[in-house]
Amino acid sequence: MRYAQGGGLTAERRQFRERIRYEAGELFARGEKTAVIAKDLRVSERSVERWRRAWREGGLDALASTGPPKLPKLSDGQFA
């Protein structure tokens, strides 16, 4: 998979992944098992374990997106 300029996910994809993490947080609160959450959300169990650890330490706020990893080095005009 090729990433947009600057690497990482697009803003839309980050938002989509954040919604999945929030949904996982709701399932954590209900006491669902990791394997069930991974299957329902179609993600790896390892991701769910990571999210659960963050949720335990910081609640739903810990599952929020941190934004893009860095700003692009080129402007849109330069990239074109």
C-alpha cells in the first residue's frame, strides 16, 4: 500500500480507525473478550490488546487519534 505524501494514513482513514477504537472501548466497558472484539471489528487481536491497555490507563480519551505523524515537506503545489 502506498501512503499519501508525508506517509501515514489520510485524515479520513484516521477518523475511520478512531471510530473503530471507540467502538472497541464500548465493548471493553461491557466486558467483551479480546477475540470476540477482534472478530466483530475485523482487526487483529494484538491491536485490540493494545487498545485495551490504553483504555485501561486513560479511558476513551486514550483511544483518540493523535493526528498525522508529521507535516508534509512539500506544499500541494510543489508535489503536483
